[in-house]
Amino acid sequence: MPHQALLAAILDSATDYAIITTDLDGRLTSWNAGAQTLFGWSEAEAVGKTVEFLLNAEDLIGPILHQERQTARAKGHVNSQRWYVRRDGTQFWGSARTVPLMKDDLHLGFLLTLRDRTQSLHTERDRDHLTDTLSRRVTQLKALAEATRAITSAPDMKTTVDAITEQARLIVGAHQSVVSMTQGEDWSQSITSVSLSEKYAKWRHLDALPSGGGIYAMVCETNQPVRMTQAELEAHTRWKNFGTYVNEHPPMRGWLAVPLISHQGTNLGLIQLSDKFTGEFDEADEAIVVQLAQFASVAIEKARAQDQLHQSQARLQLESGLLTSVLEQAPLGISISEAGTGRSLMLNKQIQNQLGITPGGESLHRYKHLGAVHSDGRPYAIEDYPTVRALSSGNPIPPEPMIYRRADGTVRTFEVSSAPVRNSEGEVIASVTVSIDIEDRLQAEATLQDRTNRLSTLINQAAVGICQTDLNGTIVLVNARYCEILGRSEEELIGSNVDALTHPSDRRPARC
């Protein structure tokens, strides 16, 4: 077979590639079978035309191909990726390599080899989307942890609700956030706290009181989250456009509402978000706000209890005669024991309900029968109880978790603290012990930890390498696949800068 015929046969056998030659001006001079398969044009139709007829309108703006030919001639080759147009008008993402055609130092034209990489482009975009989604989820979970600390450390009810409102808006990335508390059986609300970005600064005075008839009441009735686009919201039968307050309320763009639910299952209120920074509220946004609402509900109940306790303490100072009545109404378990004898001076109903019994006896030996156990199952010794320690040491015992196995077989965890009471001479005459049921809070924390662990497992099991950095390029998170790709351990990568792992030619230009 003649050499030229053999070469032509080889080129036509490469059907996965378009192999094209052009003259110096980019006019097509040859067109293999792969090119015909890829573009749909026959060799007779394509030869003689300029290569520009294969490009879309965007790539025809400016001398892009001329510049690429000049680069190929100067450097010996040039690689490019762009959208190409087939004969039927459809487009594909092509990866091409252009090299100069030379003979005896004479430049004859250019050789272009091109392959359809559309599927690879879609795969890469899907991978980037997954990476972005996982990164956003990790960021939100970290923000949720910070929000939980901010909320649980708030000293009172107002500060607690303000923290919930602000953190909800920041975690999701929204311009509007409102937390309102249920006031009655008709779902009437009081807007306890509003957080608005600068976009809605002029509405920060908002203090309208919802009557209970709007669409938000549906969330309180069902205790189920609701997520809608603006079109879905306005089309809903219960949308009332803020009623008489329409001129006092900022315009909305989409809506995400999540109920606040007490440990008894009753509605406390709801968190509402609107106008997400980017796009619409999605399932991940809803999930993270649901988790926030669980912590917020516990914090609200705790804050309410703390506020009530503080009020009770103030009343005790002013009206000592009402001591027994106030303590009986407190939502906390409270007991007072006499120093020396250890005799129980007062046990409120709440502590009796918590323990499931009425502790009897005129000495500290009554603690033998209360059922407190250590985490390893060992029963508390008498001297381990906070009340006994406060009386014997004369020092306050800070809140500590205690597990009680009650007479009915149920197990509950309480946060128990005790403090000595001194007379005017400084002698310890009694102790006051306070008990708060924290079982629901612990279960909520365990649920969050479980979800966090699942996310961590998902990231580590991902088939692609995942790396998260801060704004300075310092690595803060990597998965197992990323470590495997780089051949380094997690300990080596965390805290290092991503630029140090990047080839010099691929590094980001330094910022001024």
C-alpha cells in the first residue's frame, strides 16, 4: 500500500478523534472520518471552509483562533477547550490540540486533533456541585455548633431569642429572620426578635403583632416545617400578605418556616426566614434550621425557667413570707436541707415529680434510697450528693449532671447544683439544691452529634478528594481520598497552605 494511502487509512480509522488540517489562514485542507462523525459534515462539504464555521457565536468574537495559531507556531503546540457546533445545530464540549505542520523548515499549516469531552465536562461539574454542597453543609454544621454555644450561653430570655434570630439568618444566608412566640390557643404571636440585613435596614422597627390567622399559623398548628418559593407562597390559600400591616412589613422573596417545639410537643413559636442571599431555600437549609430549632426550643425553655427562677429569687428577698408558695410554683426541682442534722426543710413538688418519690427521713441517710448512679452504673454514696458536699465543705457545688434510676424503672438525667446558706456570722445553716431535667437536651445533642458523624463519614467515603480551606488558603478539612491522592496524612495536611501543595505554575497570583 502506498505510504500516502496508508496514512489516509490510519487517519480514517481514528473515528474517536476529529483530525483536521488547515492552511496558514485556518482554511480546512483535510477532514478525516472521525471529523465527519463528530460534526456531521462530509469531507467534500468541509474542505475549503475556514475553521470558524465550527464554532459558536461567542468564540467568534475577537481573534481567538488567530492567537491560538500564533501560540502553536511559537511554542510547538497549543491546547484549547471550547464549545463546538455540529451540522444539526447541537453543541458539544471539545478538547483540541493544535500543532504546526512543517516540511523542511517550511510552515505549511496546522494539524488539529479534537475529541468530544462533553460527558467529562458534565461529570466534572457534578463533582464540583457535590463538593460545593458538602463544603456548604460542613460550614453550616460548624456555624450551627457556634450558634448553639451562643444561644445556650445567653443569660436571659430576650438575649436567647435575639441570638436564635440572628444565628438562623447567618447560618442559612438570608436577608430576613423573625422569631415569634406563640401567645395563645388561636396561634396569635408576638414578634420577639427581628434580624434584617442592610438590604432591609429601614424595616428594623418592625413590631406588628400577628393575629394568628396568617399562613405562619399553619406551621404552629402542624408543628411541621414549610418551605416555599415566593410564587408558591402567594398562591397559597392561607397567604394574607400581612393583612393590615402590609405597608409596615418588608417585601418577601421565598419563605422557610420551622416550628419551635417544647419537650412536651406543644408549639412555642416559630423561626421564619425570607430572601436567601443566593437562589431559593433548599432541603439542606430546611434541615439545618430544623436542627437549630431543636436546640433553640431547649434554650427557650431553659431561659424561661431561668427567668422564672430569677423572678422567684427577687420575690424571696422582698417577701420572705411567700417563700413556700413561690418555690412550689417554680419549674425546677428545689430542696432545702438543714446543716448539722441534714433534716429536709422543704421539698417542692417538682423535685418529687423528678425523682418519682418523696424522699423521707430526718438525716442525710435518706440519700441511700434516691437512686442516683454514676455513668458506670455504680450507685452514689451519701457523701457524693451535691447537697451533702455543700453542707460539709461550705462551698457552692456548680451544676453537674446526675443520672437517676427512678422507682418506676425510668432513667432521667438532671443538672443538679447546691449552695450553702450562711447566717450573719458566716456559719452554714442550710443548703439549697436545684435540679433541672436535661434529658431532652442531651438527646438533642446526641442527635446532632450523630448527624455530624454521618456527614463526616459521607465526606470520608466520597470517591473524590475533598479539601476545605479558609480565606488565606490554610487547609481546615480533608477527606481520606484527598490524603490518598496527595500521599499525605490528615495531620500533615491540616494547617498547611494549599499553595505549598500546588505546582508553581498553577498557583494563584499573590494578592496586593
